Amino acid sequence: MTTENWISPETAWQRLKGHCSPLEVEEISRRTALNRVLGAPLEATVDVPPMDVSAMDGFAVSGELAAGDYLPISGVIPAGASPDCELEAETTMRIMTGAPVPLGADRVVPVEQTSSTEDEVLFRSGTEPGAHIRRRAEIQARGDLLLSAGTLLTAGGLSLLATHGIARVPVHRRPRVAFLATGNEVVPPDQEPQPGQLRDSHTDFLLAAGLSMGIEIEPLGIAGDLKEELREKIGVGLESDVLLIGGGVSKGDYDFVEDVLAELGCEVLFDAIAVQPGKPLVAARHPGGLVFGLPGNPASVMAGFFLFVRPTLRRLMGLQGGFWHGALLGELTAPLPAAKGRDRFLTAEVEFKDGRLLVAPMSPKGSHDLGAFARGTGLVRVRANSPEAQPGQACEFLPLADWPSPVR
């Protein structure tokens, strides 16, 4: 079951990515589809605009005009008017933005280029044929492709679908995810720990991290370090698309998670990665989905989630995802320590200032230092065998949150 050597994080991802294809498609209400991914293409249901309309408040005219020309005003066309009105010869009509262009008119002169009374208008300049007219179907024609399969539905995208009256939207369903904390020493966060015990912080982290992706993670509670109890609760968790397990994946006498996964028919893809923190991270598959066994320390859980679990969940949702996908370059404002034989990951406070991404790495006292990881808005990578980097040098980091500037 165990591997003899650490594998690189890139190799780990190669073993994992073939098992996280987008989930099946479901149909949901448009108004609940924000940040979901289209599972099928959508076509335009109407022409946009539905007819020739004015792009400006002004005057609809026919033919050439010169500065100083006068025309009588024969009517007013508001937005929403019937499209079958007709412009009388040698006249003009007031027209509002979005109103249908009358039959016989071939251009619109903006009101800013005119002076008018109630009955007539003076044109201070002419304009070209077709000017300030939005032509029927110039944006979309009925049957045109609106959005392709795989499109992330933004607020703008949903507005587009509303324009076409599309009420139900085919999207990839979100994965069902569960989390099981383990350890004889672990107690719920609302319970006063006895000597030798500690409060469970992993569940709250993962529930919040899931919600940031629009995923509600089901907490399965805490299992003690007993095979029978682990087998029962892991068996329940395997009914989800993705089961996350915290702790029990190292090589100690009470680390039974890998043994139980094997007994339940799971195939381990890897169980040791050349990263710090988070080396003893387990990924396994079974006919119903995936399992991640995250190391027990808080920093290891967070690093494992951001580096491997989050990109897996993104791919299941139909989004792009991969190890170190979405990383950016920033400028160090504090020293970045060296790394030896493993890629090292540190949290950092990131600030966007004067067009620069400024990155201040935090050096935790160890993978148990939750305080350092709690403040980070970026995850900085120090590649294996890299020397210490100094302020002003470039660094690569993965965004973990927005970078608001603090109120001073």
C-alpha cells in the first residue's frame, strides 16, 4: 500500500487528474446558477435587437442633411412604441434611445447636434447613412450560440440568459463532499479539552473552504483511532463523491486510515508527496469517487486542500483546475527562506498596491502553527533546493483570498 519514495507534486497531480472529470449535468433555475458551469451549449431564442432601434435620443431622418437645415417634427417615438410607424417625406421624428426606427428613416441625428422647438428642428451638422441605428440581430440572431458548454456563469452571463428568457440552465452538478476528523485526542471545538486533548479546527476550515467554492461539505464528526469505528464512518463517507479525512495517514501505530481504505476496496493513487507541509497526503479512488487523507496538522490540512483538493473539486464542477493552477508572480517584501529536498509552501499576506502584488511571507513555527496560516491570503512556493530569496525579488504564489487594503 505504501510507496517507497516521495513523488513530486506534479507527478501526484498526473496520477489524480484522470479521475476527476466533470460530474453529470443537472438542470437548475437561472437565478440559482451563479458560478456554476454550463454542461451544454445554449442558443439565442430571439433576435437582439429585435428590430432596428435608435442608439441615441435624437431625430430620425431620411437622406442627407447639411448644417443649417430645418425640418418640421411630425411625431415622437418613445421606447416601446410600435415598430410599424412611418416617417413622412420632408419631416423628422423625435426618437428616444431604444425606440424602433420608423420606416423610411435611414439615420438618427443626436439631440446634441440640434436645436429644436415643439414644431421644428435645426440641424447643426449632418451625419452618415446608418448612423446611430442599432440593426436588428446585430448582437445575436435567433439560433446563434449564446454560451458554450464549459462556460462559467457570471452575473453578466445570467443577464444574457434572462434577455433570452432562458429560465432553466443545464449545469454540471456540484460534488457531494464529506469530511471525517479522526484521532483519540480530538474533541469538538465547543468542548473544553482535557489534558492531552485538542479542539477540532479542521472541520470549520473545510466547511468554510467548501462554501467559498459554493460546496456544502457534510461533517461526519470525529472517529477515534479504532479500525472498527473508522471502517463504519469511512463507509458512510464513501457514499459522497469526495471524502476528506483528517489525520491517521502517517506511519504511527494508530494510523489506520490507509488500511481501512484498502479493506473497503479503495485504490491508493499516492501517499507521500515531496512537499512541506503535507508530505503524508493520501489520495485514493473507488467506483463511487475519490478519497483524500489529509495529514493531521492544521497547516498540512490547509496546504493539502489548496494544492490538491480544491483543484480536484474545480474539475468535478467543470472548471479548470490543477496543481498550482492559477499561481501568480509577486514581489517579496520580506525574506523567503530556502528549501531543501521538498517544495516548501508558506502562507503570506498579499497586498495589491500601485499595480504591484506585494507578498510578505510568514514563517510558521511548524505545521501546527495555525496562527500563521490563519492570516495568509496567498500560498508562496519555494521550489526544492532553492536558496533564500530577498525582498524585491520575484516569487510565485497561489491566491487564497481577495487582497483588500486595510483601512488606516
